[in-house]
Amino acid sequence: MTRAFAFALGAAALLAAHGAPAAAAQKPVSIQLPAQGTAFRPAPGVEIAQHECLTCHSAEYVTQQPALSKAAWAAEVAKMRGPYGAPIPASEVDDLVAYLVAQNPVPAK
């Protein structure tokens, strides 16, 4: 038996014998979030952005992103779908990217 395992076993036995703090003794915590002052602008695709983006982000966070190209927004949406696990249906990706690009277009050179 390793020392770490023996220590963990002893600690578990000690907690079991003396009891861990009861969850009922903890008071519920309540927080109040600030009001949302920003909303997505109406345009084709706004319903997708509201449904998919607002699950994790505020509209203010999304609208304050720098102007990104279509390819850059597509990469952001792919990142949200892939590593971050956002359940954005593949059938909505193109319309969502188009909406995001239109909201803050890259200035023409």
C-alpha cells in the first residue's frame, strides 16, 4: 500500500467516523445579475444567434468582438461547436456566420 493511498484511506475513515458537514447546514446563495442592455440587431439569422450564442454569451459580449471576416467567424463557430461543445446544428452554421459577419463587417480597404 502506498503512502498516498494509506493517507487517503485514513482521511476517508476519519470523515466517515466524524461526519462531513451536512449540506442542510449550508445556506443557499443568491446572486443578481445585471440587466442586459444590449440585444442582437434584427436581421436574417438573428433567431439563430439568439438561440445558439446566448446560451453561453451575452449579446454585448458577441457584439463587442472585433470585425472578423467570414472565415474568421466560421473558425470561431467551429471552435464553439468542437472543443467547447456548443450544440449548434451544422445546418445553421452558414446562416449564423453570415449574421455575425453582417453585424460587424470588416471595413473595405
